[in-house]
Amino acid sequence: MIIPNLMAFVANWNPQLIRELKGRLKPRSITLVSSVSLLSQALLIFFFSAQLPTEKSPYGRYIIDSKQFPIVIEWQTWWNDIFLTMNWILPMALMLGGVYMLIQDLALEEKRGTLNFIRLSPQPGRDILAGKLMGVPILLYLGLALALPLQTIVAIKAQIPIGLLLLQYGVFAIVAMSLFSLSLLLPLVGFAAGWLWTLMAAFIVFPSLQFLQLIFGVARLANENPNAWQDFNNRWDLWIKWFNIPVSYNIAAWYGFMSLTLVVLMVGTWQVLNRRFSDPATTLLSKKQSYLAVFSLNLFLLGFVTPIRSNSWQELGTFFLYGIIPLCLLLAIAALSPQRQPLQDWARYRRESTRHHLKNRQLFQDLLWAEKSPNMLAVFANIIITIVMWTPWILTAQFQFNSSQSHQNWQWILGLVFLGGLILICATVAQLVLLNKIVKPQLWAVGIVLAIVLFPFICMVLIPIQPDQYPVPFLLSFAPWASLESAQFIDFFLTIAIQWTALFLLNVQLHKNLVKAGESQSKALLTNR
């Protein structure tokens, strides 16, 4: 009675989850997964047992004194090595296995056409995706759950506090759920190669686990040595603060800050997931959501480098400003650029609005807030948000080009403006490409934007030039900081003139294409009538 009642409860709570469970929890699958999990644990214990010293071979890592008979084994070290091995294998299997399974499942549903059928169900999109997240890797969850009792026993034998172990389990779970949420998004935007994205995820998971293991190890030392955290932070210069709030003070501060950050990321990801799942033709972000996302990202990064405590933290801020943030703004272009049909609908709406003598102010509001309008003004607004938020930080910094020369702060602000102009050009080009009637316009848009980003660097490699001799090419690239120190007023003027002339011409062409698209759409509708 208990199991049928539980299944009925799950079916009422999340029908998609019960569909996934019924499709996967077959007796044969459960037996196979359980056998593999238990056999793997047995092999692990057997492997480490073979490393133990014997009277015939009184050598190795786990013997206290090779000259002492009978031999004395360092059991705590042996249990500790087993624990550390499992502490790598289990989260790696969870995260990489889950990423692959979720991407492949959604990609297969999309290929078969059943995903559109699921969209027609009365369930909210978030419930369907939550059912996928919980149900698709259920056999993986089962296999790993069978290994938890052994890891708990090993942790006790290795004298690891259970509270610390549970805390780490919680962080692993949050990291895994964040990765799984992003994995659900990939097939919805056309990235269906599960093995490729799993490989890419490995480059994120491995260093992340390495860092978490390091923090976990310091936390264990802190149980015996209260100064362990202070020694660790001093050695690696990791006195991390977020707006002067200590983050690296202890294990609770570390894990709490990381968990809160990942939870905020998950909430944002699920907003995008729900939006994209409900309407595959819509943009990933609404314009309002993009402003909030860019503001939050800038606030998050600013917190680590405000106030400026040393040259190393100032260099980190410069990397955020000229490395991470431009990359994120390029991603914002992809998230805000509507496809051809929504653009045609908007162009037809604007044509009808113009016929009814609507004011230009409404056009401005459309470009700033409307879902189907072109992306340029929204991208421009996000660039302005970035510049405004970082300007006070730039004005308090002491930038140095080398040991003897320094940039004036206004030059770095100008460099940020040049980056913004280049990003606006990329946004306009991407929108022009998406408005054209071509095969796979998204791939063309990505390719052309990448060409705009990489072409100047390729030219600089093929035609070696120095930033102090020819500053304008550098100012027009994604590395304007390289020539800020040597550039003269005329170089800054030429850069602004070139960028804004290109923007003007591109936007004139986009306007013509939009007017034409609106006319053709209106004619088609009138013909159908």
C-alpha cells in the first residue's frame, strides 16, 4: 500500500517525474545499476587492501615503522585515502553523468518531436523540466546513493566530522543542480551534442572540485589547529572579501557564499528555462531581465575588488572589466536578439502604429522594453549600466602600463567606451543577419560576430604592429587597453569616428530591412484575407 500511495502522490505532484520513473526504474535496470555500484565499491576496497604492507613486504605508505615486527599499519591514513578517492569519484560521476544524460534526453525528445507534445500539456514548463531533472538521471542517483553508506563508514574511520561531511554533500548537490539546470537549457537553444558539452563541463567540474577539496582539507585541519584558515589565506593571498564582507574566514563562510551565489544563478537559469520552454521562438531573456542580469553580474564582480586592497586585486578588477564583462555582453547579444519572424511581426506592428500617428517616444519604449523589437538599444542600455557602475572604481584605481608609466583614469573609461562601441556593432550585425532569410541564421550570426572579434587579432599576428606605433587598430579591437598609454587625441577621435560611422550605416541598413519586412508582412496578411 505504501508504494502505490507514494506513486499516486508523485503522479499528482509532478506527472512528468512519474513518467520518467516508470520509463527507467525497470527491475533489470535497477539490478544492473545496483550490481555495478556494489562491484565498484568492492573493487575499490580490494585495490586499497592490496596496498597494505605484509610481513613479506613490509613497505609502503601505510606502515609506521618498517623495522618493527609485528608490523603496525597506519589505518587512519588508509581510510583517509579511500575517502579522498570516493570524494573525487562520486561527485565527478554525478555531475558529468547527469549533464550527459539530461542533454541527450532532451535532444532525443526534440528530435522525435515529443517535446512539442509535452509542451501542449497543462503542466507548467518549470514542473516538466523539474521532472526531467529529477527523473532522467534516477538510475545514476540510485547507483551513487548505494555508495553513500560506504563513504560514511570510511569517513567515520578516517575521523572526519559527520557535520563537515554533510556540509560538503550539500555543496556538491547545489553545484550539481546548477550544472543540471544549465544542461537543460542547452538542447532548448540548439546545442544537442551531449558528449561535447560533457567534455566542456569536465573543464569546469575538475578545477571546481579541486578547489572544494582544498577548502575541505583546510576545514579538517582547522579542527585541530585554529590558525589553519589564517595560514591558508596568508599563504595563497586568499583573504577574499565581498564589499568588505569576509568570505574566506572559515568553511561556513566559504560554503555559504558559494551556495548563495549558485542558488541565485539557478533561479536566473530557471527563469530562462521556463521562458524558452514555453515559447521556443522567443529570446532567452526579456529586455527587463537582461538589465537585471547585467546589473547583478557587475555588482557581483565589483564586490570582490571594492575597495582596492592591493595591486593584485586591482589587476583582477581590470581582468573582470576588460575580459569577463565584454564576454558576458557578447552573450547578452545572443540572449536578446529576436529571430526573423518576431522581427517581422514587430516591423508590421510599427508600420501600423506609424499609420495611426503614434509618437516616436513609443518607438523608444518599444526598443527599450518590447519583446520582439531589435536588440541594439537594450544592448546599449546594458553597456551604459556597466560603464556607470564601474566608473567610480576606475576613478579610484591606479593603473600602470609598466613600472614607470601609468594611464590616466579617463583613458581607461574611454577604453571601456570603445569596447562598448564594438559590442554595439556586433549586436547590429547579428540582428541584420537574423533578419535575413537564410539557412541557420543563428550559426551565421555567431560566426560573423566571432570574425569581428578575432579578425583584428589575426591581422596583428600576420602583420606585426606595435600598439605604440599604430594605436588605432588596437583601439578598434577587443584589446583597447594595449594602446591606451601611447594613443594621442587624434587616435581617440579617429576610433570614435570609425565606430559611430559604422554604427550609423549598419543601423540605416537595418532600418531599411525592417521597413521592407514590415511591408512584405502586411501585404502577405492582406493577400490571405
